[in-house]
Amino acid sequence: MTRERLWLYDTTLRDGQQTQGVQFSTNEKRQIAEALDAVGVDYIEGGWPGANPTDSAFFDAAPPTSARLTAFGMTKRAGMSAENDDVLAAVLNAGTQSVCIVGKTHDFHVETALGITLEENTDNIAKSIAHLVAQEREALFDAEHFFDGYKANPDYALETIRAAYEAGARWIVLCDTNGGTLPDEVGRITRAVIAAGIPGDHLGIHTHDDTENAVACTLAAVDAGARQIQGTLNGLGERCGNANLTTLIPILLLKEPYASRYEIGVSPEALRGLTRTSRMLDEILNRVPMKQAGFVGSSAFAHKAGLHASAIAKDPSTYEHIDPALVGNTRIIPMSNQAGQSNLRKRLSDAGLAVAKGDPALGRILEVVKDREAQGYAYDTAQASFELLARDVMDQLPHLFEVERYRVTVERRRNAEGRMVSLSEAVVVVDVDGEKRLSVSESLDEDGADRGPVNALSKALVKDLGKYSSLLDDMRLIDFKVRITQGGTEATTRVIIDSEDGQGRRWSTVGVSANILDASFEALLDAIRWKLIRDRAQ
């Protein structure tokens, strides 16, 4: 059976940049474009040249890609020829092989937002596409608000896209710009468009996630006959985001009927790098990866209940819809006070600790876990701290160094400019191989900004650990979470720290104390010890 080709169009660098709080630098856009090309998407929309300096600079120094680099813009303005429209010219001057322009297809927007007649709008679309084709560019037309426009005035919505198609557009992209259309509607309207004369192999779909149906709507359009899919990595995009390619790609490759019916440009090898690519984007954005994200989230294959873990040990397919390795993810058996010995043995095995069924150590570890969680610890997320706890109970925890004491001071004062500022200083004394080492660090970063007492503690702790210091050069803290587990005067603070290193490993550690600094320091210690143990083992 011959499979049909689906084309993947990524708009992370353009539509994804509309996400609140997201702003890519030119170098970051280059890095993301190279990663997208490695994934195997067919189109990379680089931005809107001329709209801002960053996008223009990106096209001036765009990396070479196998994917078609695409510039984005808008149709020519009314009362001006396509040849003399400076906005359209800026898009063409980017020199990309493909050009995507957006135009109105909803009569309400034409008359209210643009303030022109429906006939003028249709003429703008046709002449803009014809101009792109005359310049020997592959033309794509983003039919903005198409689904809302079709529901309001189907004849006019079809008129606009027919004008683009007849002028030579390679792709007509149906856009659910407001993200309010549901999958059944998307499928029905897409079929109606094909019946009206626009071939499915010239149709694309662009959905937003305002009802959390963007992926479902995209698949509905594919089922109806659309053959280009637009979306973003990690579902970035304005408001609630765009269709998530990080979800759609594995569905298309691994789930039926898509896996048998269609082919895409993503190879099985590239699919195994998808989790890494997803987390790379979050790293660039300085965002914590969403644990519950499908396929690539750290909790996507986490099995907390003892019954589940017992079944997983016999056959992973009992509670996993795919092998996590297919998308570069890993299985996690968290530890908590709900756990049984099946969870425990699997988790210990994953940490390289082989324990026979019925070993008395299993009961001791479970008792310690349950006792410490009653004190406020949480080991279902702090996997690294659990491993250290288990090693300690089993007398398999290497003695690396000992913290003899630490002190943190916080000063609040006026600086030379008369502003009130705070400054923290930490002193840590450690014993490494019988030698005492004292380190002092302030909370100021390289720009002179105060990063707080925990930052000062972290820097002082890793400053001088003797022979271990070089192993920590590639380690950094990526997230810090604080929760009060009890109220009133007996409040207990729980701190969860997420860390990563240059090998791409991520791990979480926990500390609990009535004192937030003490809880933070405990989590820091665990993070460093786990890293050193793993590196020594390698």
C-alpha cells in the first residue's frame, strides 16, 4: 500500500514567538531552526522580515537547511499595486524559496478591521499571490479566520481561497485563528472546501488551542483530506498556543491509521531525539518543561501506583501506550507512601541497585520513605533524593565529603545611588578526604544583581570541593520550588530543586525543614551528591 505524503510546516519562530513572555534572539532563532531541520520538518517559517530587527537579521544570516525556509507577510494593501507595496517587498527581499502571506477570509474582518469592500479584499489576495508566483516563489496563503468566516458567509470564504488557488498558491492553509472551532466542524468544513474545488493535496491546517482541541482539530482536517500540517514545538503560540508538533509527530508516526496511511519527513532516529529537542526549546526560553506533556513530558511514562508498577515489570504495554524510548523519553517509577515493593524494586533497578525479591532492605526502605513523607518529604518527584536515601539504608552510599557547618547572612542597606538593596553572603566549611575547606560567596551575579541567599549558598558549596569540583562545572540549577506543608507556628518548608548537567541529565532533589535555607541546603547537597555518584560510576 502506497502511503500519502503529509507535509509538516513549523511556525515556532514566527507564531510561537507570539507567546506571552517569549522573545527569541537572532542566535536563538538560528539554533532552533537547526534543531527543527534535524527533526525533519518540511517548512521552517522564520518570521516576518521587515516587521522587527530580529526577524530581518535572522533572514540575513539564516542557517542552511534541508527544510524550506519560509518568510511570512501579508497581502498587499488596498489602493496599491503588489509591485509597489513595501511590506510585500520586504518579505520577498528575504530571499526565501517559499513565502507565506496571510489574508482575511471572514467578511466581518474585511469590512470592520480592514475597512474595505469584499471585492477589494479578494483582489488583494489574488494579485499578491500572482506577484509571488511571478517572482518564482512557492506561494502559501494563510486563510485567516477561515472557519469563522465560512460559518458566517461560506460563499465569500470560499471565494477568497479560490482566488488564491487560481492565482497559483501551492498551499491554501485553513486557519482557526481564534481557536474556537471544534474537531467535528473542522472536518466537515475541510471536506466542504475540497468538494468546492480546492484539492486536498493543496490544503493545509493551522489551529490554535483555545479549547485544547488544536491537535484533535488538526487530525480531523487530515482525516478530511488536508495534507499540510502547521504547528509549533511544545505548542507555543499566542494565547493558549498552536497545535503541538511535539504531540502530532509521534501520533503520525506511531498511531493508526496515520502510521500506515501516511508518511512524513521525520525518521525513527529523529523521533528518538524529540524529547531532547523539546527540552532544548524550554532551556532556550528558560522555562521549566511541562511534566505532564504527552510523549515528551517527564511524567508521560511515570507509574506511581504499586499495582501499575507491578504490571509494568511484567509487560510495559499494560500501562504504556508506546515504548518511551521511541520518542527519546524514559520510564519512571516514582517513590511515595503509596508505593509497594514492585515500585521499589523497579526504581532501584533503574538506579543500578539490584535487590532480590523479599530482601529485608526493601521493607526498611519503604518504612523510611513513609516516615519521611509523613514529615513533609515528597519522593514521587524527587527521584534523586530517593536514590540517595535507598543507598544510605542499604549501606551503599559513598562517603564523598562532609559539611561541617555553614552560615548565611543577609544585609539590607542603601547602595551608592541611594536605593535600598539586599546582599547575601554564605560561608560553607566542608571536609574532603580529611582536609577542611572554607568557601565564601556572595549572591551577586556577573551583572551585579542580587540572586538571594540560596544562590550564595549554592555557589559557596561548589566553590571548593577538592577533587570533585571539576565534575560540577557542567551542573546547574534550573528550577526551585517552595511549599509550606504545615501552617501556623509549626510551619514546615519543603524545597524541590531541579538540576541538569551537560550530558542532558535532569534530576530532582528535596529538602525539608522549618527553616527555608536549611531545606534548600539539604536539597542542594542531595543534588550535588547524586551528580558526583553518577559521574564516578561512569
